[in-house]
Amino acid sequence: MAATFDGERARVLRQMASLSRYQLAAKIGKSESFVHRMEHDKGRPALGTLCALADVLGCSVADLFAGDRPSVGTALFEVVT
């Protein structure tokens, strides 16, 4: 199964970084509405945006995708569950 962008993971990582949607948007050069749509899986970010997200959120690009091997750590799953 191919990995797909996971907006929920992006949202949790943003919250773990103590960033508002507005703050994240400003740091990646996008609008707050873009971040909202992305977090609700209404759009898929381009590669450049994924790289910027990973940099700002302190994770790898792979951490932003759903798949069999999450590397974000147990904190992500404790927050989500």
C-alpha cells in the first residue's frame, strides 16, 4: 500500500510544536486556510511544502505520511488516541 499524506499527523505535530495554524502558515509561506485544508485532508501539499513542513515541525517528510512505520514516536499516538 502506498503511503499517503496524513493531515491528522501534521495537525498533531503542529500542536506538539506549540504552533497555531496561522504561525505554521507564516513559516511555510502558505495561508492559514491552506493549513486548515491540509490538516483535514482536503488537499495534498507539494514536495516543497512537505519539505518546509518537516523543517518547521522538526520531523522527516516520511513522518507526515500514513504508513506501516511511523517514526514520530509514541507521543504522537498518545495525543491522537
